[in-house]
Amino acid sequence: MPSPRRAHLTTAAHRFLRLLVAGASAAAVVSLPGTAAAAPGAAAPKAAGLEQQVLFKASQDPGYACYRIPAMVRTNKGTLLAFAEARTHDCSDAGDIDLVVKRSEDGGRTWSALSVVDEGAGDSHGNPAPVVDRRTGRILLAQTWNTGKPGGGNCDVPCDRTPHLQHSDDDGRTWSTPRDLSGEILPKEWNSWYATGPVHGIQLTRGRHAGRLVIGVNAESWDGSRVTANHAALIISDDGGEHWRVGAKDSYPIAADGTFRQKPSELTVEERRDGAVYVSGREQDGTDLGHRTHTVSRDGGESFTRPFRSMPDLYTPQVQASCLRMGGRMLLAAPADPDRRRTMMIRSSWDDGDTWDTVDRGTVVTTDWSGYSDMAALGRDTVGLLYEGGTVDARDEIRFARFGLDWLGERRGPGPSTEDRAPGAGRATVLGSPASTGGRYGKALRFDGRDDAVRLPYREQLPLGGRDFTSSLWFRYTAGTGEQPMLWMGGIGTTQPQVWLRGEPASDRITGLITTRRGAAPPATASVRTTGAYNDGRWHHLALRRGGGKLSLFLDGTPVTAADVPGSVTRTSPFGVHVGQRLDSRASFDGDLDEVRVYARALSDTEIRGLGGRGAAVTGSPLLRLPLDRVGERPARGAGQPRGGEG
């Protein structure tokens, strides 16, 4: 909030530039690379059902160095209001930040000039969370303030964040003076971080709470020396935004060593078809698997039906996302790369958020860097998407995209699959069109190095955690270049727990690697490598074993060993099991694979040689066993990921 301890300074140069921008007759419309620019009043460029344009950018809207944190609503009159944080000096989170808006009266094809809704005047005014009271037409804008840091950077801990509210009664042209909501929705124990949204709120339309306004918030508690708890909550109003109170909340303690189960934050809310409130949040650095978490309220936002539950196999990086229900289909806008903020994608849920389409069934908006987002319904079948994007960085600009539901496509039926013979396992999804070929045992699959892969559906038994394990497979390839992923389990990147085996022919080696997390300690990595790539076109047996304080890589029964690193190989990050492909789908195997297995114990040398055909048989059941000898159609059971429902 504005600090009483120092003057609020904004340079004359910045004030002059902002006045120039606000006085312009219309915002420039800049098309994305590869499309023609759209003149004011003309339709934005189209690309196979998708229209995009740059809406906020420093070079386009001078006076600010960076635009971030988009939010959007459609008013009763059909006007689109696109909000953003306008950051004066740099892209940091705690500098001099204003809240700004642009208006569109033609469904997002053309836009007004930028105008300032609330000036930070040296402090940080952000986290826009707009919502429209459909009964009166009033647009309400919740936001959060904190003292700005002259040098930018992040807010100090504890952070003096306070919620405020503005409203507009003239379709977003002018705005009331912000009022402090701390006395209503900031409990005294929430005395550090506090955030409204950032994303649109909703007004309930069904049941006895119809007309209620609902916005997501998250906060932290500070005990004088450290952050002790995280809180995810809904704030609600039954009188059109005149008064607010905290409704449903879910609190998670943070242990003295810095570990915690979950930290649901940056909540996006949507009303389900049955009138319940679906809540989806960002999850970051908790011990639970996954970067998205969700829950439901069945009493109009008064309470949650259960604690937040993470979604391990919903691939996203650590980032805010947005939800929007369009009839019987709910949409999720979020980057789809499980490690980095890139590849903005729209994914669908056909059961009100209980399950979501897998990443291969989503629709890519851009493969560029991308981050925060919001969506609004432009009509019964048309959606507007406001999102951070860029060719160099996700913070380069804020884009607006229009698309129809027909661009997303209809709900897809079952796809090709192959058998997993582990006890209790379902069939594994086959991606691309791997060809059947003669295997080391019976048949095998030939992967084309482009988009062929096999991915296992998530099962709670699959994450290996801190246990000993052995992975085993047969491979045959001749590729002389590129990364050749054979088996990938867990997350991806330099910090996420993971296990993988891959060929690296350009370096003339095969590598097995694990990354672990233990308590609040930084991630640790151990790897082991052969002295050849074995890309000779013949079958070879490969096994990676963790056990006895060692990590061992067996090639045709001969081991290479390195020291193990303690901790869990499956924690915090999104979780997947891919055969023939990296978890982010950015590298694929070019060759043949057969008989892929993983055991939740360290097999003996003799057992590993047995898997290679020269030793004793292995006792006990594997966690997964893919013979890869047949591809067929998956039995029909719906297109969503196989996770438990809300109940």
C-alpha cells in the first residue's frame, strides 16, 4: 500500500508519456510474427480459426518498461476490459506499478488507448481481479497494494500487502477511488503475502446463492522470524460488492525446515453446471506432486468439500492459469511445458474440472514463451484469451487471442494403446504412429524420432519416491546425432526430481540420471555413463539401478557405478512416464524399444543379467511392464485423465 513514510514520486517524463498514451484516439494493433497488421476498425489477422494481436507492449505503449499480469472481463454491454500491471522501471514484482486498462467494443478486434485505473505513484498496485455484477452492470476491480522498492525486485518478507477495491458504473471508462478492504478480508494472522486473483472473479447463477460474487485470494502468515503457513481462500459478497468477507479457506502449515505439503495460490474460479464452485490454483514447491491443484465448494464458496488436491499428470510449469466454462466444456489456459513458461495451450474438461485432457489432446495457441492468462466468453461459441507471451521471454508482451470452440475441436474418443502387464495397470497411450517390428522378444516398436512415444496413465503406485528401483529395457538404434530418450519418469529440467535413460550419440555415450529432493535442501543430481553410444543397429540390454548407496548403469550386463544422492526422485514436479520421449515432448527416440520394465527395488546383478537373457529369473512383480508387442484401440472410458472425482 502507499507508504506514509515517503513521498510518492513519479518522474515528469513518465507522467508526460502516460498522458500522451491516454490521449491517443485508439491503441495500435500489432500483429504477431507471420501475420499482417490489422488497421483500427479492421478484423485482427486469422490463422486457422485463431486471431491474435499484441495488446500491451513497452514499445507500443510508452511510459512503462514492462506489462504483466493480465485479467479480463466482458461487461453487460458486451465491452471487453483488458487489465494489466504497467511496471514503470523494469519487470520486477515490487517496483513502481500502475493498474491500466484497455477497452474493446467490437469483441476484441480493436482496442482503445491505454488508461490508468490506479496509479501506484512509486508503490506496487497490482493483482487485478475484476468481476461484473450482472444485476446492476457495475464492474468491480479487486487489487492488492504494497510498498514499492525503488530498485525493484521482490517484496520484503513479511510483505505489507493489503487488498483494495474500485468500481466503474460507466462500462469501464472511469473508476472510483480505491478503498481499503483490509478490515473485511484481511485477518490479522494473514500478516505477510496477500494476493487477489490475479484473474477474473465470478457471479453465481444457480441455487440459493445466485447473485453472489466470488474471487480467489491467497495469503501467508509470519511469526516474526519466518513464514509459518499458507492460506488459500475465497472472498464473497452478497450485496454487489459493497461488503466482503472471507468464505472457504484451506490452510497449510510450513514446517521449521521450510517444507510443506502444498501452497495453493493464484486461484482461478468457475461455476460448474451443478452450481458448485470449481477452484484451480498454482502449486509451487510443496512435497505433493504437480504444479496444479484444485478443489470444489458446494455451498456457494462458504467452505471447501475437501483440501486442495494436486494433479500430478496435468503438465504445467509453476505459473498462474485461468479457467472458463463454455456450456458443458470447461477450458484451462496455461503453458503446457512441465518445466518452463512456454507453449500456451487450451485444455478441456468434460466433467466440470474433475479430469482434464492430456497434453497431447490440448490445442496450442503458441509455442513461444508464455505465462499468466485470463479468458472471457465473447459469445456462446467464441472465447477471448489474454496472455503473457514473447519470442525471447514470457514477459515480452501481453497478447489477445480470439478463437471459436470449433478451433479446439470436438471431444476425442479413445486412441491407440498398448498393454501394461504390471498388476493393476491400465493400457498405456501410444502417441504418433510407431511401427511394429521384430523385437528382442516377439515384437517391438519402432519410434520415428519425431512424435512417436508411449505414455503411461498416472497411477499412485508409479512414483518411486526415495525407494530403491531398477529400470530395464532393450534398445536398437543407429542415430548419430540428437538426444535419444528411451525412458523418462518424473519431472524435467535441472531442478525437478526425475529418472531417465537416454542415448547421446554425439558424445558417444549412454547416460542414466536421477535428480532428487530431500527436505528443503536444494535438488541433487547423480548420473552414470557408458563409454560408447551403442548405436550399431543391434539389440542391447540397458538397466539403471539405485540401491546400496550407488547408482549403477548396466549395459549388456556390465555395470558402471557412481555414488547415489539421497532423496526422492518423484516430488514437487509434474509427474509422467514416457517411453521414447522426453517429458516435454521436445526430443524423441529414433530407433526400436522392447520389453520396458521398472521394479520398486534394487535387483541383484544376477537378476539384471537375467533380464538380459543371461541369468536367473526375476521374482516379484514390476511396477510397469511394457512388452511393446501390440498396439490396439484403448477401451472406451472417456477422454480425461484417470483420476478420482470430487465425490
